[in-house]
Amino acid sequence: MTVETGTPAAGDARPAGDDPELVQLLTPEGERRPNAEYDPLVADVTDDDVRGFYRDLVLARRIDTEAVALQRHGELGLWASLLGQEGAQVGSGRALRRQDHVFPTYREHGVAWCRGVEPGLLLGLFRGVDQGGWDPLEQNFHLYTIVVGAQTLHATGYAMGIQRDGAVGTGDPDRDTAVIAYFGDGASSQGDVNEAFIWAAVNNAPVVFFCQNNQWAISEPLERQTRVPLYRRAAGFGFPGVRVDGNDVLACLAVTRAALQRARDGEGPTLVEAYTYRMGAHTTTDDPTRYRLAADLEHWKLKDPIERVKAYLTRSGGADHQFFDAVDAEAERLADHLRTFCRELPDPAPTSIFDHVYVEPTPPLVEQRDELAAYLESFAAEEVRS
Amino acid sequence: MTVETGTPAAGDARPAGDDPELVQLLTPEGERRPNAEYDPLVADVTDDDVRGFYRDLVLARRIDTEAVALQRHGELGLWASLLGQEGAQVGSGRALRRQDHVFPTYREHGVAWCRGVEPGLLLGLFRGVDQGGWDPLEQNFHLYTIVVGAQTLHATGYAMGIQRDGAVGTGDPDRDTAVIAYFGDGASSQGDVNEAFIWAAVNNAPVVFFCQNNQWAISEPLERQTRVPLYRRAAGFGFPGVRVDGNDVLACLAVTRAALQRARDGEGPTLVEAYTYRMGAHTTTDDPTRYRLAADLEHWKLKDPIERVKAYLTRSGGADHQFFDAVDAEAERLADHLRTFCRELPDPAPTSIFDHVYVEPTPPLVEQRDELAAYLESFAAEEVRS
Amino acid sequence: MTTMALGKAINAGLRRAMERDAHVLVMGEDVGKLGGVFRVTDGLQKDFGEDRVIDTPLAESGIVGTAVGLALRGYRPVCEIQFDGFIFPATDQIISQVAKMHFRSGGRLRLPVVIRVPFGGGIGAVEHHSESPEAYFVHTPGLKVVAVSNPVDAYWMIQQAIELDDPVLFFEPKRRYWDKAEVDEDGSADLSLAAARVVQAGTDATVVAYGPMVRTCLDAAAAAGDESRSLEVIDLRSLSPLDLPILYESVRKTGRCIVVHEAPRTLGGGAEVAARVTEECFYSLEAPVIRVTGFDTPYPPARVEEEYLPDLDRVLDGVDRALAY
Amino acid sequence: MTTMALGKAINAGLRRAMERDAHVLVMGEDVGKLGGVFRVTDGLQKDFGEDRVIDTPLAESGIVGTAVGLALRGYRPVCEIQFDGFIFPATDQIISQVAKMHFRSGGRLRLPVVIRVPFGGGIGAVEHHSESPEAYFVHTPGLKVVAVSNPVDAYWMIQQAIELDDPVLFFEPKRRYWDKAEVDEDGSADLSLAAARVVQAGTDATVVAYGPMVRTCLDAAAAAGDESRSLEVIDLRSLSPLDLPILYESVRKTGRCIVVHEAPRTLGGGAEVAARVTEECFYSLEAPVIRVTGFDTPYPPARVEEEYLPDLDRVLDGVDRALAY
Ligand SMILES: Cc1ncc(C[n+]2csc(CCOP(=O)(O)OP(=O)(O)O)c2C)c(N)n1
Ligand SMILES: Cc1ncc(C[n+]2csc(CCOP(=O)(O)OP(=O)(O)O)c2C)c(N)n1
Ligand SMILES: [Mg+2]
Ligand SMILES: [Mg+2]
């Protein structure tokens, strides 16, 4: 029994060595590469800003490595590492305005950082003390969504709400608002994601679909989801798609800025495919040696999103040893903070199970809560007796 | 409160007056229009074949009008009319080989006809005596699927089975097999349909997605589903899409033949958008005057799929009065047959409810069946007594 | 007082809610110009515009999923699912997202989303148009589930559902859309959304129903009355949460309980009523709770649906069985 | 005899079925090289190739929907849903297509599709990874639903499920994947797929469970035995259809019934057991059927799941309540 697979209808899903369609502003060697279309979008970026991005990148990675360590020490049940994807997350995260709204997956710790979410709060879900401990309305950063793809529809609906609020296309930079929906290469196969494309296109909704194509959906390589580049999907739905070097924080900033501005201006959705690589395991329970080659990792290490910014800053004289050391030190302090924060995250009270199922507790639930409370009481009583 | 809709990202979803991308071989006036790409695909078509298509078109329409009449007379609970879509259905239906497999919606009466399904059996579902009275394995014509879009995944899975059977790309015209999935413009918005595109693309499955874009999903015009032509959707998934004049039986034949052959050759899926118009109501319970203009209908009447074949045959001398009269007479006989067949369709026995829930009846179901039987018995007994 | 059919009463209730709060939206397939296949949203788009009455693309997951986003932005979307059988593509959004958002956000987020579902059989429809999927949602914590049975409730309950900050599955008995009653639009709701109602007092047995079966059970009670059997008929109205005290009180009085629904028997709503009533009224029950329901088969072709669906006679048969114990 | 963990036993059973019939396929997310996140399909792709062990795109509706097509072409697909909480995107295909195909075709089409679902909690997972969605499918006519509790059953039941021409939802207790037992691979199944089993005989009360709760109940029975209470423990194995006679027989003997599951109480499997047992054993019951279950809340964060889930003590508490009646 053999399967006729024939020739795929179109080209490969991955960019070729020097793909002109891949937007890149900083080479892996830290060289600034001119780009007529996107240079204007980062013309305002000063060395100070780049230092800021560098700091973001390093701190995002440090949050991540610390969380992995906390998982290894049994403080977290699980962690989904962003290792390798810092450039995509910081670049897009720093493109956002205060009023923009973010719908993340479970891996957007770097975006959360850019939004100003207390990093310790990201741990709650993975420690098992809550299902998202931050207030999504405070930093306009929604809860993590684990059901792959579901959040893209929420983002699109939210964007439709923005339209109805008249907060699009007014020209007022503090009023016009965009939404960004994060998702992965694997998620691109879900019906929900494609329905989100349709809704966004038909309604011309102010939403940016930001796909971090890290080339893996757990153990499945990109080819199990698509035979052609993901950014091209957008054209078939009637809006632009663009592929950016996801390990290039500057290019991600530029491309996302452009997409968000289109959205805020009332020009509708954009799909951004940030081409990157998941350097770590899918999550801390995953064992990638079962399905991929170490050589791949080596190849991608050379494209590290942090190293290239460091090289750029060094090369341009935008930063010196002292700066890099200071960032490293800050990273260590952040790690300390995370450790403490994590260990101090309070365990939920048993009867908290019954809180917030509904806005007002229903009588049957109150009954069940009382049942549990009495039951737990009975042990306490027994313990006192014995 | 106003909604900023801005400019749609790309062109209109409908073809312009003389769209070069719309494949047309027969003009509404019945003139043969040359087409370098598709002429070879119908080079073998004789006048006899065209007369055959004419007959198919007329008989398909006659089945439909008779079914509408039967519904009006209370013999059917509902009917979904194919009026206006005969060209798309006969053109694609006649492109199929014996071994090809069809996954229809609820409106593919013309395709059923081409496959040789007893037309009377199509009425059972709408009369409420069954949920599809034909044997899908006999004519390779699956049951009607009412849940919009669901069948596209079935078709794709079936096509993957064909691949595993090695019945693709062998070069043996009796062995190589394709699947065709029918669906509508509205269905293109369903997650399932887009997932089917993904599965088909990734597996290079031998399936043709045949979208009859009749411009309406019940009351919703095409613009509520897409801002760009539907056939372009395919490219984003990595396979070709083509738009054909759905009222041109010859063009539909050519385009579908090409697509099916690609599939059988192991070249993978194709999306065919047959651009047509739903001339009737969505179903017999629908009232289209609530949402569309009579003028539209008038416009589309000029593009009637039957008239243009008649004009062609007349013009070319391929058929005369006698032929047309004979077909009309045959149509009347078919209508008679349908009427009789319909009225003779047996009502299901009450306890047939319990048949075929499982391959073997389960004990709890047998109990329920006995319960119903005994209960019905009790009435019979009472009636006898009284 | 206005004489209103049930479908029209929902329309009037929607209109009231939309007038009261500009954040109330109506969305779904064909809800605009067509006014929905049952005309429940008739005229709303004309009066409130295309931004508030939204003809959506044809995909139920998309309808509910974007409603989630709209609700997060402060809107109060009322989604229409065209027919019961087409709610299933939206299951994931309903069960994993809508039902859990308030809980998983620690109460920070609220999702005032109403999902209207015309449900049930008896209208001679083709497959997938006569389903009774309510039990799936009753089993799902975080959702409220109601079913209306008459125009007056329909008018008030749709408004109450929209006002609620919890998500509500709102089941409408499609075969009763044309049932008429007097509705006092200037009055106010006489019951909370979660309350059951004794629609007919009686002493010999308690008949529990909701949605389309309430009328059937009232008819049965009338017929039983002719044979001097006094049936108490309870309209559950809310399936989640259940208004249990009213059930317990009735069954403690009558000692017998018959629960009626169109949905398949196994794990249909009647199973929960039976389990709870037995738990709480064990010593009062003279007979086990009798379930008169659809059978455990797919919904059958229309020509045999009368045999599938509980009707007056089958309800009375259930009553007989309960009384014969 | 081979000592096998439950997960490994399913792997071995799959392997046997694939060896026996070249039309048996395995499909799902990460079932290939990775062998599934629980390694249940470990090594199968290596031995049977990529055509028979298919890493699918990431979409559950697609997995089940294409499995339908493959089954129509004569294949016998075994789909893996990676976690319980991710079955919901496939609901429409399962409920409206898989469950109904045989029925609506008048018996002409058969759909031998198995859908494997690792289910239940107790493993400290994040949200959507500890759900118990079985009741949704038990309420759906046309599906068979089974839940395995131990390696021996796992080995045989997966093979029986694959051999069956009906679609089967196959629930695997993920927290018991590492439970070990001796499996005689050369033997044969001692029970049909639809049969329940008395896993421990007893006289004072009947404890009914399935999947992960069977071991919990056996532990409870052992603890109760120490206090000289004799519990009869029944492993349902099949949730649809239920093997009712074995339940009735037991309850008629013991007069008391406790039903245990992780799923929320309202309309969880226990509701049906309670309703049926009460219908059929009304005069034998000394107490109402007691349900020891998950609460009617979304599955809570891991740090509080022990309080949510029934455990030995809560089962014994249920037994106490039944005996105290
Ligand atoms: C609906 C659904 N199915 C399956 C899963 C299990 N799962 C979690 S992450 C994942 C892979 C996601 O891949 P991708 O979208 O590329 O995102 P990445 O993890 O690479 O960031 C899978 C299959 C899930 N969370 N949700
Ligand atoms: C999943 C689902 N949702 C809703 C419906 C109700 N419905 C039946 S046909 C239809 C419109 C379909 O439009 P289209 O796909 O364009 O096909 P057409 O009827 O025009 O042939 C709708 C909304 C359905 N059958 N299935
Ligand atoms: Mg990925
Ligand atoms: Mg259409």
C-alpha cells in the first residue's frame, strides 16, 4: 500500500535561503538591512529604544528560563517556553498602543511583559493556583487561551466592538484602537482561526492576526499543516499577509506597527507570519528528541533574536559592557522576584471552587458548597478529637 | 454609532461584466467561445453529447419543478430547488467517471440524475419517510448532507482512502479515482470546509471542491461571506482555484473534467467556483421577496443554462423541433413517474424508529421498542373493543 | 394588553431590550432583512441598523466566538442559532469558552451572551431541524439554560436573559411559536428567570415539563381531570439551575412524579429531575419517577415523529403507570 | 502473561488490531513519531508507516470528519483526541454525522470509527486537560461509549471497539495510564464490550463506577472491609449502552447504591444510573441512590482538584449516607 502524494500544488511552506518576501531589518549578524517599505516605520527608533528592546528580550528570556527552572523544582506543574520567540513577541508587543487589546495563546510571556503584566502572575496558571491571575481589563491583555485557535474569534469580535464604539479611523491616535490575536502554525489549521479570517475580512475589522510560525505544533512539523507559506493564506480571504523574520525584533516591530496602523485606520485585518523557531520543548513535559534533530537547533541558534541585537548595539556603539551587565543584573533580580512571587502564590481555598461559576451563586451550587464545607469540617473535627 | 468599514482589502467578490478569469465556453446567446486552455477538454464532445446534456438539463429541471409542485400539494414537507443551477450540476455530474465518488448537499438533484440515482428516491427525505432512500454505495452518490459544510471533510477523508487503496496516479482510467464535494457560497464560511481544504492540501488528496456560488445563503448575499472571489481562497491553501460560468454546462464540464483528472493523476485538490444564481427560493418555505429584488432575477433569466444550449443546438443545427419536443415529452413522463413514485413511497412503520441505531439492537433499545409496541398495541386493542 | 404569538413576543422582548440598552446586539444567520427563518427578529434590522442586527457569515462557532469578543468589549450579544441541530459547530466556544470565562478570570470578566435556540420537533421538518439538545448545556457548569413555554414568559424571559450578566442558553419551542396569549407589555415579570412555575395545581401526581411539552402536559391534565384525576403541572422554565424546592414541595404532596421531554431519555433532563426528586423525597414517593420522553434514537423522519414524541396519551400513560404503582 | 501498564496495554491492543486488519488506521495529533503525548501510539508509525499512523493537522473536527470519509471507503480509523477538553471542536461531526450515519442511511452505511479520549483529572494539569465529557456522548443515540479502568480490559476492549461496526467513544483514564497488571495476550476477552463487571462482590451496598474511579472505589471497598462493611463494586465498562441487569441484580441484593464519577453531578452518568435503578428496583431500595461526583463547577485549578474529585473518603462518606438512611 503506497500513498500517491504527487507534487504539492505550490512551493514550499518555508522561505528559501534569501527569501525576498521575508521582511528582515537586522541580519543575524546584527547588520541593519535597508528596506524601502518598512524603514519608515522604524525611522523614529533611537538607540535608546533599541537598548529598551534588548532589555525586553533579555528579561523575557529570563522570565522564561526561571519558569522552566521553577517547573524542574516542582514549583510549577508545567511551563510553555517562549525560548527563541522573544524577537517576535517583543517586536509585536512594543508595536502596541496603550488602548490596543491583546488575545494571547499560552506562550506569550514576552508580550505580557511588554504590556506590563506582573510576570509573577503568569505563573499561577502553570502552578495550578488559578487560570490566569491578572486582570485582563487592566493592561488590555486577555487571559491565556489554551484551546488552540479559539481566541482568534474573540479577538475578531472584540474588534467588531471597537468598530461599533467608533474607535477606528477617526485619526485620533489615542482613540483609534486595534486588536492583536496571537496563534501558532498549528493553530492555522483550526476551523475557528479560518472563521476568524472570514469574519474579520467581511467586517473589515481592526484586528491583526499574528502567527508565530515556530515550525512545530508539538511534534508535528509545519508540513503537516500547510504546503505553502502561511502568510499567503490571507490573500484568499481578501486581506494582506506578510512574512517577517520572527527572530528580528526590529522587523517584527515595523511589520506589526504597519498592520496595527492599518487596523486603527479602518483598513481592516492583516495576517503577520513571524517565521521563527521553537528552541525549547513544546512544554516542560515534552521530549523533542523523539521527533527532531539537534542539528536544526544548532542552525537556529545562529539566528538568535537576542544575539543579533547585542551585535547591532555593539557594532553601532549603541551600548557597552556596562549596559549589558546592568541588564543581566536586572534579569537576575527579576528571576529572584519570580521565585519569591511563585512560592508565595497562595493556594486557593477548597470552597473557592464554587466562586465565580456564576455572577451570583445559584441555590444548587450553594448547597454543593455547603456539602463540601461540612464534609471538610468533619475531618477537621475528627482531627481535633484524635 | 457608525461602523468604519473602510475599503475592502481586495476587489469585489463578483466577476466584472466580462471577467477574463471566468471560464465560459458557451455564451448566454449560445455562441461557442474559444478557450485555449479548456477547449481540449471538450474536444471529444459531439453534438450527440450536447443533446444528451440538453436532455439532462431539462429533465433535472423537470424533476425540480415537479418536486416543487408536489410540495405545494402537500406531498412533500419541503423541497430545495436547483432552479438556475442545472448547468453547474449537469456539467460537473457528467464529468464524473463511474468510480468517482460524490458528496452532495441537499440541492444536488441534477448531479443525482447524472449518477443514475432513481429520482423518486430523492423525495423521501423531503417527504419525511426517510433520510435518504438510495444506496450511496450503488451509484457512488453519498446521502444529502444538511449540516452545512460537514460533507467536505467526509469527501476529503474518502479521498485519503482512495490514496491508501493505491487508486490514484496509476494511469489506469478505470482505476484512478476522484472525489467531488459539493457545497455553497455560504458553506465556504464554515470551519469544516476550511479544514477540508487544509487536509486535502497537506495530503494532496484526490478531491475536487465544487462550490456552487449561487450568490445567496438563504437571505444573505455573497458579501456576507467574502469580499473577494471564492475561487481565490484555494491559492492560500496551496492548490488551484478556478471560476467557471456555472450556467454554462460545457464550461462546467471542461473545468470539472480537468480538476477531476488532476485529482486522479495524483496532483491533488482543486477548488471550482461555479458562479451561478439561485433562481428560486432557498427552499419552499422561504420568501425571497423579503430580501432581494425581482430585477436581479430578470437579469439572470437571460443567462439561463438551458436556453443557451437550446440556442447553440438550434444555431448549429445539432437539434431540431422534434428533438426538443421529444425531450419535453420525456420530461412529462418523468414528472408522471415522480408523482406516482412519491405517493407510493411507504410511510415508515412506527417501530422502525429503532432500526439501524446500531448494527445490532442494544438491550435498552429493544426494551424501548417493546415499550412503544405494547403502547401502540394497547390502542389497537382498545379500538377493537370499542 | 396585546395578543401575541410566542415568536412575536420574543421579538417584542428583543425590541424592548434593544431600546433600553444600545449595547444589546442581535446576530446570526438571516436575522437581518429576512428577520430569521421564524421571523423572530423581524423588523429589528430596519429599526436598529445593520450594526446592531448583524447578518453573520454562515458558521456557528464564528457567531458564538465573535459574540464572546463583543461581550468582552462591553456589548450584550444575542446570538440566534437557526435550528437546534446547528448548535453543535459552536459547542467548543460554548462549553470551553463561554461557560468558563467568568470562572477562569476569577470573576473579573463577565459574558452577558444570550444564545437563542429554536428547538424541538413536531413541525414535520427534515433531519437536524427537530433536535432537543438542552441536556448538553445543562450538564455544563457556568451556563444558565432556560426554556420558554408561552408568550408571556417568552416576552419577559428574553429580557431577563439579556439583562443577566451570565451566559444564557435560551431555548424556544419552535412548534409553539404560533401559540397566542395576552401580554401586558407595560407590566413586569412576575417571576425571576430561575424560577419554576406551578401552571396547574393538582393533588394526585406531579407532571414536570418545559418548553413545548408544557402545553402537552396541560392538555393531558385537562383530559385526566375529565377522569377525575388531579394532576399538578410544573413548568420548569429554568433547566440550569433547576428550581428544586418547588419540585420537592409538589412531589411531597402528590407522592408521584412524571417528567416529560422530547429529548432522548438517557441523560435527558428527566434523569436529573428523577435523581434529585428521589434523593430529596425518598419517603414521599409512592412510585419511581416516570420518564415520558423521546426514545434513545436519532430523531426520526417526520412521518414517524408523532410516534417518537411524547403526546397527551403518552403522558397519561405515564401518569397511569405512576398511579398503578 | 506480560506485565503491562494501562497505556501500554492500549498500545499493544492497537498493534494487534493493526496486524490483524490492514484497514485499521490510527490518526490524530502527534500520534506518529512522538507516539502521542501519553505514548499510547508509541512505535506504531515506525512499524506500520505514515499511511496507517497519520499525524493530522491540528483540528479535531477535521480528524473526525476525515475519519468518517475513510470509514466510508472501508477503513477502520482510530482517532486520538489529545485531551478530553479538546473533543469539543469535533462535537458536530460526532453528534450530527458519526452518530447518525448508520441510522439515516437505513443501515446501508456503517461507520466503524473509534474515538479515543484520555479523560479525567487528578494529574495536576492546566485547564481543559482534566475534563470528563462522557455524558455528552452517552446522551447521544447512535454512539457506543465505553470507559476502561484497568490494563486487561484496556487491551481487549480497544480491540473489541475496533472490531465493532458501530462508532465507539473510547474513554481512557489518563491518571491510570501507569497502573499495571498481568495481561495474557494469547488469551481472549472474557466479556463483551457492552458488559459491566462485578469487580468485587459484597452485600451491604452497591458502588457503581467506571474509568478512573473504579480503583478509587476498590480502595474504598477495602477500607470499608476493614470496618466490616461489605461493598459490591461494579465497573460499568460500557456507559452506552448500560448493562442494566447486572446493576439491578446487585441493588436488589444490597438495597443501596452509590454511583461515583468525576464529571459534574448534574446530568452526569450517575443521574441515569440513579433514574434507572430507582425505576427498576424501587421496592428494593433502602435509600435513594447516592451520587458521589465532581461538583457543578468548571474543573478547578490543579491545586484544588483533590477537593473537587471524589476520593476514597468521599466514596465512604457516600456509603455512610446510604447506610444511614
Ligand atoms: C483544540 C486543541 N487541540 C489540541 C490541543 C493540544 N495542544 C496544545 S498546544 C498544541 C500545538 C500548538 O501548536 P501551534 O499552534 O503551532 O503553537 P505552539 O505551541 O507551537 O506555540 C496542541 C496540539 C489544544 N490545546 N487545543
Ligand atoms: C451548520 C448549519 N448551519 C445552518 C444551517 C441552515 N441553513 C441551511 S442552508 C443554509 C444556507 C446555505 O447556503 P449555501 O451554502 O450558499 O448553499 P445554498 O443553500 O445556497 O445552496 C443555511 C444557513 C445548516 N443547514 N447547517
Ligand atoms: Mg507552533
Ligand atoms: Mg448559496
